[in-house]
Amino acid sequence: MRLFSHHYLAIALILLVSCQSSENLPKSQPATTQATPFQKIVTLDKNFKIATTETIYVPVYSHIYHHNKQEIFNLAVTLSIRNTDLTNSLVLTSVRYYDSDGKLVKKYLEQPIQLDALASTDFFVNRNDTSGGLGANFIVEWVSQTKISEPIVEAVMIGTDYQQGISFTSPGRVIKKQNNRM
């Protein structure tokens, strides 16, 4: 009986989300530096000694095809960046969103932001923003002043329509790494 009621609860949640009009959803935001109480905007001057730098590629999907490729299912994208180090901070220097043709769609940071130990941040692409296309991606760049554990960078895609819902994650992959001797 408990399984049965959980099934109806899940259906009710999907219906609630899918009944929201897509016209009432917020449009994509202009490029801004997003800083929360756990982060602070930083300036990388000559006194900032870089020990580690990484560039991470994160594949994302602004839509997928369904019904034999006859229809497009739009998806909202949340890029999540989590500092996994227990004691040290990292600095996000760039978060850029590219479309299927490799053209820059949006820069999410105007200035670097610091993620303290175990802090996280996220960046959002509205489900109505299909500018990225099926082959969209984020490029995330970060630096640290000491050797730290690598952050977790992944995207979560979700969409609901017609009493159907889909969600999945896409992990980031390091495409460039440099460790400087200190």
C-alpha cells in the first residue's frame, strides 16, 4: 500500500510542475557574477599564487528528441559546481555556455568568485532557452592557491510535459590541467 501512495505522490508532483505555463517562466538572465553568502568576488592580482588550474568540459542538452525524432522535448539545465576540499577554497575564473556549433552563447561570470571549502554554486539555463541546442556545453575554469581535491562539476537536466517527466545528469570532464610547483 505504501508503494502505491508514493506512486500517486510522484505523479501529483509531475502534474503540478507540468501544469505551470511555460510563458510564466523567467527568461534567461544576462551575464552576471552570481555570488551567494558562501562566495565572494575576488581579484586575481600578482600576489595570488596559482598552484592548480583546471578547465572542465560539461556536455548539456537544452532539448532532446522523442517520438521518432518528430518532436522536441525542452529541458532546463542546472550546472552545479561543488568544492570538495575540506579546508581550502577555489576560485572560479570562468563559466561559459556554448551552442552545438561551438559558438559562445553566454558568459556567466564577469569577475572570479571564490568557493570556500565544501561550498557550491550553480548556474541555470531556462528550459525555454534553446539557444544551446542538442550539443550545448559549459566550459568551467578554476584555480587554487594550494593543491586541493578536485571539485565536482556536473549538469542536471529536467523537463516535464504532458504528464511526463525526464531528468538526468551529465558529469564534467577535465580537458586541461596544470599543477605549478610552489
